[in-house]
Amino acid sequence: MKRSKFIALAFAALVLPFSASAQSDYPNKPITFIVPYPAGGLNDAIVRVIGDRMSALLGKPVLIDNKAGAATTVASNFVAKAPADGYTLYGGGTSLIINPTLQGNVQYDPHKSFDLVSLISFTPFILQVNADFPVKTMAELIAYLKANPGKFNMATSGIGATNHMAAEMFRAKTGLNYTIVPYRGGAQAGQDVASGQAQMMFSASLEAIPFLQSGKTRAIAISSAKRSPSFPDIPTVAESSDLKDFDVVFWQGLVVPAGTPKPIQDKLHATIAKITAEPEVIERFKKQGVEIRSSTPAQFKEWYLLEEKRWVTLIKEQNLKPE
């Protein structure tokens, strides 16, 4: 046997036991859970609850790190380059698969840079308008926007965010003329709708509730295919307009750097499945219109590809640009 080959085999024999041990006692130090938006938004709120429960179940702190910027690309780039050891988790969503086509300058491959562990949540958007905006129904909104082309703004959480895509799809399907304004998160965008700086927005239901309850905004429709049990009086976009196939939800899942050892991914998946089955967690977010549920990695992948096809098609057909 050649000396070089002998050394390689000897090294592998030494390393493998340590590697297996590192996986079997995972986690043995704090875990960082990356959020691609500022604190205060929907993604952040859900990840903080999930992270808190993970800390309790895994016995180690789960630290939340908000890495906002560049329409979530800052966070995605960071996670793609992080060590694949289970200590960097990501609350990834639609922008993960939108940005490579929309932005074109990302430092990750949506199919090679990450492993998909489990879906976590699904949230419809409430199309809300400023309380002083003179419309109360979808028919009135469409008619008013048609009569005043180019005069009003639709706020979004940021370029590539799911509600940005909802705003683009709504504009494309109705032929309406309004300006889409990106913000650095849903909380800030919602505040500007409430203050009248912007007139309307597809807001994640959790983020829309405080403004609706305060009377600063008014709900026009909800973006899911069916009415939300949490908001039974709000009609869907599909039922209140001619857009019969309109169905848009904000989703997020647990994503890790590609190559994270399977035993670690399995442990993370089992932990997420346990958390998302807890009645207290389910009910906490159900009141706010959020459906909490896990999935298998295969189911996550199927959903991931379906969403990618839909949104990449819209981006190309509408020739959407990052600015």
C-alpha cells in the first residue's frame, strides 16, 4: 500500500469516530436561527416562538439573528456559506427561490446550497387599505384604481417578498396601474399604510391585525383560496373579483446549509414536528390566521419546486426587475 493512501485511511479512521460523536451529541453548543427580516415582522415572530421551544426540547440556547437586507439575500448568502454542522438554521421562504431570477446577483444556488428540513407555517395576506381611502369592497377598489391610474401606492415587505409577488400578480391579472413600493419588512410597510404614506398593501394577517383593530386600516380581501377561519367575514380575492385562481400565501420552512449530516437533520425535523403539533403553538398562531404545520423533506421539496415555477414564470412574463 502506498504511503499516501495509508496516511489518508489512517486519518479517516481517526476523524470518523469524532464526526459520528459530534452528530450523536448534537447540539452541544448554542444554535443560531437566522431571520431574513427585521425584528417585529411575521417571519421573526414565528421563528422566535419556534426557537424558544427548540431551546427547551434540545437543551441548548437557540439564538435569533435578524440579518435583514437586499430582499433577504443578505441572510440567504450568509446561510449558504455557513458551516454545515447544524448550528446555523434558516427560516427560509419564497424569496429564497425568487431572488436568483429576480435579483440575478445572489451568491447561492437555490437547489444546491441548502437542504430542506421541514415546512413550518402558511399565512394568507390581507389586502388592507388606509382607513381614509374611499373604498370598502374589492369592486370599489378596482373601480377606483382604474379611475385614478398611477396615483396610488401598494406597499410591500421588500423586493422578492411574497406580498411583493402578490402585488405584482394582482396588478398583472387586473391590468391596474399603481406603484409598488418596497420596504425593509412588513412591520414598517404596514405602519406607512396605517399613516397614509401608502394606500394599500397585501399584509401578512399577523401583521395586519393591530392596524385593523386600531381602525387605521380596513380589510378588503384575503389572498388564500378559501376564507380563513380566523377572519370569516373577509372575502377572498378570488370570490370578490374575477381572479378565480388567485391563491397566495406566505410560507416559511426550516432550511440548513447543504451537506448538514442526515442524523442532525433528522433530529431537527423530529423537533420541528413535535413543536408544530403542540396545541398551544397551533392555537397561538391560529388566532392570527397562521397555520402551523410541519412536512417531510420530500413534501417541502415538492412545494418548493411548485412555488418556484409559479413565481419565476410571473417574473419572466412581467419582466420584473430588482429596482
